[in-house]
Amino acid sequence: MSQYTPEEQRLLSPAYRGLFLFSMFVVCCFNFADRAVFAVLAQTIKVDLELSDLQIGLLQGLSFALLYALFGIPFGRLSERVRRLNIVVAATIAWSAATAFCGMAQNFAQLMLARVGVGMGEAGFMPPTSSLVADHFPAKRRASAMSLIMLGTPAGTFLGALVAGWVAHERSWRFAFYALGLPGIAAAVLVYFVLREPPRGLVDNVPKSPAPAPDLGAFLRVVIERRALRYLIIGGSFAGFVMTSISAFLNVFLQRMHHLPVRESGALYGTISGLSVAIGLLIGAFTSDWLAQKDRRWSVWIAMAGLIGAPFIYYFAFRLEDVAQAAILLTVAAAVLLLFYGPTYGMIQNLLEPKMRASGIAVFTTFFTLVGAGLGPAFVGFLSDRLAQRAFGVESFPASCPGGVAPKGSAQSLVDACSNASAYGIQQAMTAAVCAAFVACACYFMASRTLREDLYVPARPAQST
């Protein structure tokens, strides 16, 4: 049987695996901290630059998603051929610099260009990282290992929310982008100097082969033929629609519905997001890895349970008047929703052979970003503007309430009318967005029907005689 070299044994040792997980956790942390800063400051930026909710949605969604999606699959294909750690390092530097540039923007167009740069850089993180996880951890531990890296999501969101709210209160929203963008470069340096590139298929003990990765056509045929993989990609994209819609406008919702200033709303947003994502990731991933040893379909069933339950919890959370009660229920709703996240990444890795895994995650993240980040926030912003206009009455809401608030010196009646219309619009729009989880649940059900037949099974190395 094929044996590991001393260097390969080191790469599979508990100490190195721990170092790998920690390093990628740090990068993931800054990845989501850079996303959270805009979500926290969206209402402040909207008022300062006199933007509409649709423009805020485009800045958080479509502008970010365009180049993320455009570069996602090329980054995935590149990750099958070159050192994946180099891609992670370069991407981290790129999105960190673009985040800092957001603080220099003077209008919608400039901010749009900076957000496009953030999306392009972040497209280079997930495909190579997921492929590296699959080389370091066996199939039964991939969802949980990935979830430990993705704990950078709640940690980064919490960090980004706290820093953004505090810096914006003490200085300005522009300095918050500088404070969170530049330190990401240090995370890239950490990865470059402490990690080593593993052979592909290392943990599966796949015999080394100089053969190149399958071409794009061969890869796409596999995606088309494996029904479970197709439905997971589609279902995960609709789940992402819900997740990014809520994430993009949750802080806006807290400020409008519960009348919180930016520092307090930022701290609450970070707490809700951090706790819910951590709980959802860990429960979903570790429970999935444990139960899937009895029946692989448990990974899908756990995701389905979260997707069908979350919309009902969100419905009541959006309508609670007490901010403490609303925060608790919003945390529960998000945690239940996030049960799908860890198992999905694990299942996609387990459905593909080693030299297709980065491409598989790239395709998933491309659809996830286009449908989720691209359409979700824009949908909420568009619908919120229309519903706010309906609630405001016959007069023009944008003209009477530039940036969603009454001009300084306005009568109290106009101040209240602008505030109530803005709050109603965002409440109803977010309620509509979470219904996409039902479509996602149906897709996961379809994936469960062929999951066991579609799983990749490594070929056993030839026995020596």
C-alpha cells in the first residue's frame, strides 16, 4: 500500500492540522469583517451620500457579486493547477486593499467600484481553501473541519461590527473601512510563511499522478450527471439568497425598527450575527458528520430542517417591538437557517474526486454569490423602496425623505412619516426574502434522493504481493 513520506506525515499531524485551521480561520475572520463593516454602516452611508435602499442593496449585493462570480470559476480551475496557498495570499491582499479604498469613495459610483474590487479578491478564498481542507481531513470530518475555519464568519462579523460601529461613532464611517481593511494584509503574510502546499488527495492516500486536472468540459459533465450535486448547488444558492438578504439589511432593520444609534446597533448586529452563525455552523456541521456515518442523507436532512423552520421564526422576530426579545429570536432564526452551511460544503467535497473539488466549490460559490449576494440585497432594497413609498402616501418618498429621513428642520409629522415608512418597507421586504428558504428546502430534498449513489469513492491502492 502507498506510504506517506515524512513531510506528508507532518502535514497530516494533529499539530499541523491545527495550525492550518487556525491560519485559515484568521483569513476567514478578516474576509467577513470586511463584509460586516458595510452592513453596519449602510444606514449611515445612505444618509451621508443620500442613497436609496436599492442603491444600498446594489452596493452590498450586485457590485460585490459581479466580479466575485466572474472570477469564482477561473479561481477554482486555477486552484486545480497551481499552489492554492498562493491564491489565498494574493486574494486576501486584494480584498483588504479594496476595503480600505471604500473609505475614500465620495459617491455611489466610486463606492461601487471599490465594492467590485472587494468581490474580486474574496472570490479567491473559498475554492482553494475547501480543496485544501479535503486534502488534510477525511470525508467523515470535512464538514466539521470546514466549520472550524468558517467560525471566522461569526468572529469576523462580530469584530467588524464592533469596530465599525465604534470607529464610525468616534471618527467617521470612512475611518472604519481603513481600520478593518489594512490588517487583513497581515493575515496574508501569516499564511504565506507558516503553511505548506499538500499533495492533492493526500488524506485519501490517492497515488500521485502527473496527469493534469480534468478539463472544464469533463468537470461540467460530472456536475450534470450527479443529480445530488446539481440540487445542492441550486438549493444552496437559494439558501444564500436568504442569508445574504438578512445579513445585508439586519443592521438597517435594527436602526429603523428599534431606533438604535449606529454604535449600539452595530454591537447588537455583531452579537446576533456572531452567535447565530457560530451556533448554526457548529451544530449543523458536527451533527451532520456524526449522523452521516449511519446514513449519508442526514447531512441533507439537517439542512432541510433548518431551511423549513427559519422563515417562521423570522416572521415573528421581525414583528416584536421589544428589542431584547427581537434580538433573541433573530439569533435563533439565523442559527436555524445556518444549519445548511457546513453540511453543504462537506457534501460537495465528498461528491467530487480530489482534482475537481476546488472547481466544485467555485461553481457553488459562484451561484451562491450571484443568487444570494447578487440578487438578495438588491431584491430587499428594491422592494423596501416600493413599500416605503406605498406606506408614505401619494407624495414622493425619495423627494420628501432624501436618504430615507426628513430634511433637517422639518415638521415632526414629516419626521415621523419618513421614519415609519422606512421601517415598514424594510420589515416587509425582509419578510418576503426569507420565503426563498422553502425553495431551497425543496432542492435539498431532491438531492437526498440520489446522494448515496452519487458520492465519490476513492479507489483503493493496489496491494503489494
